[in-house]
Amino acid sequence: MTGFVTHLRSFPAVSATGAVARALDMLLAWQERATERRRLSELSNHELADIGLDRATAIGEAGKPFWRP
């Protein structure tokens, strides 16, 4: 295991690229989550019922911060 970690440290560009990719994935997930929650809050009661939710549940979900799953 130690040899593997040492091996990875010898390629800083690879680990930096991976970190950037993970950060970008996280930002995109946050944006998607925020968009979905905003759209959920815009649905009518009839549309919410079609997907099995009530207004209180939709408001609760839409009120969560984007970083909270």
C-alpha cells in the first residue's frame, strides 16, 4: 500500500487533474440539485400528486440548501 501512495505522489498532475474533475463533478451536482429543487417548488398540486408528493413535502425539499442531499 505504501508503494502505491508513493507512486501516486510522483504524478502530481494526475492527482491535480483528478481533484479538479471531482470538484467540477461536485459543482455540477450542486447546480443540478438546485435546479431540480427550484423546479419542484414550481409544480402545481396536481403535478405533485402525479409524482406522489404533497405540497408540504415539496416545500421541505425545495427549502434545503443545494449542498445538502
